[in-house]
Amino acid sequence: MSRILIASDAWRPQINGVVRTLERLVRHLPEFGAEAIMLTPEGFPTVPCPTYPEIRLTVAVPGSIARRIEEVDPDHVHIATEGPIGFAVRRWCLRHGRIFTTSYHTRFPEYLAARIPVPVEWTYGFLRDFHNSGAGCMVATRSLQQELAARGFHHLMSWSRGVDAELFRPDRNRDVLDLPRPIYLYVGRVAVEKNIEAFLGLDLPGSKVVVGDGPALEMLKRDYPDATFLGSKVGEELADIYAASDCFVFPSRTDTFGVVMLEAMASGLPVAAFPVTGPLDVVGDTGAGVLDEDLRAAAIAALDIPRERCRAVALRNSWQAATRQFLDNISGVYQLSSVA
């Protein structure tokens, strides 16, 4: 069984798309004869990330990272994030001449610019150097791949996402939300870059529900007292909330994919979103949602979409297929290396 070291600064107890994706990858790799060994903040001292204390940044000297890698003796190294662990593992790979791949999960340039006045081009240049030093950079959607290529990123490869269709399904307890209908739902991190105000500020009939935690939670609770904030939910409880809602509103303009949209559609929820990267790739013209610059119009129109259509679209995406794609990318890197 091949051993793949996956280095990630994002890991439990964080709840986000990166962690969910990596958890699924770890679960399904053995089905294809591979084993994931995670190198994460676990076991290292950490400090809170400025402006986002829920995220902990690892404090580790390069020697301790090197020892971890050498103890594992992996067949391949994949770097999932551009944080302290990611940079330390990249440095080790370059120093030892080891082939490695990376993945681009998060629009850090836009997220950083939303908090402090740093030009996005500076951050993109920094990230471009990081990813271009590897043998390949895995990207979740075609539109993001095109965007990064235009910014000078090289060796881009597709790595899509999946959904747990057994957990997220329409035939669950629809009575868990005792609220006026229709119920419009948002699930995700509660942070400025998620543009949640664009959802909560809409004049919509029924109820608005927010599931998630983050640095903007208290501010949004104060500014939108009519909305229902349920905090972080996972597993069966989260699946019940999806199934109990009527429309999933995804107001982000900066997400690279949006696994929550697949979870919503698998639960029978139509999606309302802006026509931007992420929704264009996940929903597009499938008929499982409405994409419009008028988010209110999209949310209201989405209510007419049959729940069975939404689920049928979601079922086109499986974690097994995403895992196979991840491994094919790695195999392709070594095939190109042997030819060179």
C-alpha cells in the first residue's frame, strides 16, 4: 500500500470545506490501495490566527517537521495548505529533491484583503511561487483553473469534490426547524469573506437560518435579530437541518468550490447564488438552482425547483470519484517525471 503524506494547516477541530475534503480523502484512499498519513497542527504548539482566532497556526521549528516526514518515509508528499506546516514541508521537499504536489483550496488574497489593506496581487504572487515550485497544483473547478492560469500558475490539475449521499438526503426529519416557511438556509463559516450580509439583508418571506461559527457571528446576530443562528452543526444534526429547509442560499463570491452546495442538493435543496466561480461550476445550468446577480430573485425562483432534481444532480459527484482523480493526478506527475 502506497503511503501519501498530506500536510495541512487546516484540520480538526476546524469545520470547513478543506477539512471535510481531507477527511473524505483519508477515508477513501485505502479503497484504492493507498494510505494517508496526516501532518497537521496536532502535536505542535499553536497560536491563534490574527483576526480569526478560531484558526490555530502551528509553531514548529523546521527540524521537528523534518523528523515527522522522515519517520513516515512517504512514497509521495501532498501539501494541502499554504500555512506554516505547508511551507515547512515544501522547504523540506525542495531541499531533498522530493517530488510533491499541492492543492489550491482557499482564496487567501481576497480573504486577506477583506481584513487588512494588502493588494491581492502581492498575495497572489506569493502563492504563485509556492504552488509553482511543486510538480502539480490540484484545483477544484475548471473556472478557477482558468483564473489561476491567467495569473501565472502552472501545472494545474483538476480535483473535484463529492458528497455523502447516504447522510445528506431528503427523507430525513423535516420537523427539526419549527419556523415559518419557506426556510432559507446558509451553512458555512461565519466570516466577512462569506458575504453573509448579502443573504441576511434580503427581503424574503418566511425564515432565514444560519448554521456555522466564526468571527462575524456576534456582529451578525446583533445586526440581524430576525434571523435564526444555530451555531456549528455536524453529522446527523446538520443533515436534518438541510432536509428541513426549503432553499439553500450561497452568498459567497470568493469560494473555490462550495461542498455545502452539494450537501444541500443531495438533501433536496435548490441553490440560490451569484453567478461566480463555485456556483457556476457546481450548479451551473444543471437546473438544481438559480444563479443571478439579484440574489433575492434567485432565492424566490429556486423554490419552484423539484427536490428530486436537486438530488439527482448532486449524485453525479462522489467522494470515490474525487479520490480516484486525486490519485490519478499523482500518478501523472511521476509519469511525466520519468519521461523527462
